[in-house]
Amino acid sequence: MCGIIGITGSDDTVAALLDGLALLEYRGYDSAGIAIVEPSNTIFRMRAAEQGGSLYHLANGLSKEKAGSLNHTAGIGHTRWATHGAPTVTNAHPHVDCTSALAVVHNGIIENHNRLAQELKSRGHTFSSETDTEVIAHLAEEQIAGGKSVKDAVIALLTILRGAFALALVHRDSPDTIYAARRTSPLIIGSESGVGLLASDVAAMIDKTRNLFELGDDQVAEIRPEEFKVYDHLGVEMQPKPIRVGWSTEAARKGGFPDYMSKEIHEQPTALSETILGRLEASGATYLEELEIEDSRLAAIERVLLVACGSSYHAALAGRHAIEAWAKIPAEVDIASEMRYRAMQIPANTLVVAISQSGETTDTYHAMRQARSQGVITLAVTNVVGSLMTREADGVLYTRAGPEIGVASTKCHIAQLALLQCLALRLADLKGTLSDAEKSAVATEILALPALVEQTLASHEQFRKVAERYAESRDFYYLGRRLGFPVALEGALKLKELAYVRAEAYPAGEMKHGPISLIEPGSVVVVVAKRSSLWEKIMANVEEMRARGATVIAVSDEGDEETASLVDDVLETPPVTEVCSPVIGVLPLQVFAYTVAKAKGHDVDRPRNLAKVVTVE
């Protein structure tokens, strides 16, 4: 959940670091800091820990002390999300060694930090923070004191540290050099016109260069203004792998909208078009070229296991229905954070689909690795090219939704829904489970989704007005059946994430098995009631809720007067077939949650306690 930035050779190191940190804000953070090697060969460090405003306070402090005075030297910066130690200035990165000769920033978790810290203290080292990161600084200090170069000291750390980490380090004896290493947690390096660059996320670098490379597991980088070199854990120089990026920093800006979330909600037709583009024809033919898994292996698949967390998990639940309905393959969905700790034996000829917007979600990544260790085929579905999961999966499918800055996923979620439908149709084609006419009918509806999403969002104002009527309500229950249930789950999650109110989602048929005891006057029940073979059953559940005093809001089809007559409010959306309904049904619930949150004065882009990229447990 942290962000790392590094730069050397810049005309204004301070400004460049602050700009990079601002581009990493969307990942979530509670403190921030920078360290720069001054021309006098000393380490200058400044940190801030102000709830919701650490970067602002850091920038203010730097403008008084150092603006414009530290040019061309190496600098590193960090936005921290507290894991070990409270979000205080003392615990904020960068951390220094006992002599303040070096400074280090770090993402991830050092699993053996307690033992290492005890050993270091027994040898006379003094610690000033509660973080796991500080052991890195003291270990490097010892290695250098023992005669190693800074580069070799960082290489030595690879054999000492356990866990997931990405780290960047500067030393006063090398004023123009940044040293970096990674294991599991991502790091990107690059250069442009005499400036060397480092970041944990492509978004922080693409406005400066497209000359980007990924640092591999247990590799070390030595970055100078004119060049960078990469070494393996034995110190042998390696050739880094280049990264292709198809979007710009401008795409990550607000574009006239009041916040990123509203921008991204309205970008969904375009995101969906990009997801489908070139992958699907009206005939039902599918082209998933980047998948890179042979058709013969996919045709032999007998079972599909989808693993994910959060909104990606809800997309997986909907994807399961498409796979079962079209490809006739048994499909299961597992929460990644639970799967990775089960003694799960995955049958041969299983396709494991790991879904993560960032491609860096630690639980999903490790669940995928667990599956891969059993020899089954793994497929990563993500939005980020070159992300961690894509480098380890057998195949990859990119949602191509463009950068999503808001913490609560919107356009990436519906892009996942559509991409899983394309995958389901591909599997159906290989299995021969649909006739040509059936494939064409399915493809035609998927291809129509971008226009239907645009049509649905044209009712944004109607959705907003309904939501405003319930902005003060405290208890929400979201109900759905079959494909309506993943929509209900996603709607409830959005309301919890953004508005900080209680919102629980249930399969509608489960209410009578316990949760119905919570329904009373003042309860608001949001029911996904789009027309399907289970419409009558869902309306029977509606009657049960209303009989106990609940107010009912229905996500319904346009012009469905019968549904409207049975509920208190409706969020009308265009009619679609049931398998495609989650893409449309979730849209009014995004706007609903957004509106309630704004009415309460919340920051919809950065909800409290949440981060965009969950890279720690």
C-alpha cells in the first residue's frame, strides 16, 4: 500500500520527488517523507505524518528549507501505510542508520525483522522507530562497515531478509546514485535525458519517460543520471526487461470532474470498449492473443477456479455464471486470503483464474502461486501491464481500463466482468458447447454493453436524486438472487467503502434463515430485481421486507411498472440478458454510494482506512 519514488540527475530533486509522490497518493498513505544526498555529502531528510495531509505538510516544510537548492543529487521519497508502528513522523520513511550515512525506503514486510533487530541491538545499534524497515538501514550499515561497497551491501541483504520487499537506498559517499532491490513487491526503473528514475508504480514515471524496465525478483539496481545497471543475487550483471505502457499521466488526472471517482464512473463506456476491442466479433469469434496459453491446453480444462478479493471477488462470482452457462465447465470461486491458507488439492486440468485490478494484491498473488506450485494452469486478469502477477502466471488477460485512481473500484470492476465473459465465450468455443447462433447472440450482447452502459449513466441524475433521499439512513441490506447476488455484494461494498454506513448483502433466499430478524422500520433494502426467471421469487422476498416495515429500493428494468408498483423507489436500467446483467446492474449502485458519501462530506477518492493496492496482509 506504500509508494516509492527515486530520482537522480534532476534539475530540481525536491520538486521531482514531490511530484512523483503526488502521483502515488492513490495507493493510500498516512505519512510521507524524502531523503536527499546534499552536495556536502550529508543526508538531508524530512518527514510528515498528518492525517489526510502528509504530502501538503511535507511540501510546506520543504519549501521553507530546501526548494531549488538540491539539484542533480540522488533523492528518494515514500508514502507510507502503517503496518509496523503507528502513523507517526518517527515511523515515517525514509529511515537512517546510526551514523546517518544512508537512508532507505521500503514497501512490503520484513518477516524476520524482530530477530534481526534484537541481534543488531545486541551489537550496539540504536533504533529510533517501531518499523520493520529500520533493520534494513542498520544491516546495510554493518555490511558497508565490513568493507563492502554499497552495491554489494544491498546484494548481501537479499540473503539476510525474509519476506516481501522493495527498497531504495541512498548513501552520502555516492551522491548521484540510488541503489534498489526487490522481492515480490514491485519496482520500476528508467532513465531519460540524463535523469535516472525509480518508482513502485508506472504512474509515477510515465510523464518523465517511456524508457521503463522492471526489476526482477532478487535483483539489485544501481541507478545514476546517465545509466543504470542491474545485478542478480550473485552480483552478475543482468539485462532488465522493458515495459510497454499504453496510457499517459494525463489520463490519470481529473479531466474537469470534481473527483477521480466521478470521472472514472463516466469513463466506464470507454473502458468497456477498450476491454472488448479486437477481442470479440459479432459472429462469436474471440481473439485473446495475449493469453499465451495454447488452445489445446484450454480445451482440456475440466474445472475453473477463480480467486480474488474485494470487488474482484464479486466479478469472479459473476464470471463463474458465464463460464458455467456458456462453456458448461464446473466453476468455483474462492476468496484468495482464505484459499492460500487451506490445504487445498487442486485437481489436474483445472484453470485457476487470479483476478486483481493492480496485479499486486498480495493474497491473490500468493493464492495463484500456491495453485501454480501444484502444476495447474494459472491465468492473471489485471489492469496493470508488467505487474507482479503477470510475470508469474502462465497466461494473462489485461482489462485495458486505463488508470483507476479512486480507491473504490468502478471502471476496472465492470471491465473485469466483461473480460471474464469474453474468456467464458472463448472456453465455450473451444469446448463446442454453443451453436454458432448462440455464440453470435452472446457476442452481440457483449458488444452492445458499452452503449448500454452509456445509456444507463445518462440516468445519473435520477440515481442521484433517489440516493439523496436515503443519505441519513444507517442500515442498508442489499439482496439479489443468482447473478443479482454479486451485484448486491458490490453495491453494499461500495456503500461501506465510501459512506461508512452499515450495508450487508445476502442472497435473498437466505434472509429467512436469520438476517430477517434485523429488518424493522427504518431499514433500507436495496434489491436487484432485473427481470429473470427468478423475478417472482425476488419479489416475494420484497414482500417479506415490506411486511416488516423496511423501505425497498429496486434496481429494475426500464419501463417495468409492475416492479415499480411493489417497491418504494426504483433505479431503472436498460434490460439485458441475465448473464450480462451485472455490468448494467452495478452502475446505479456506484452512483448511489457516491452520492450518499458526498452528502456526508467524505473524500470519495480516498476513503478512510483503505488503500488502492493491498500489498500486505
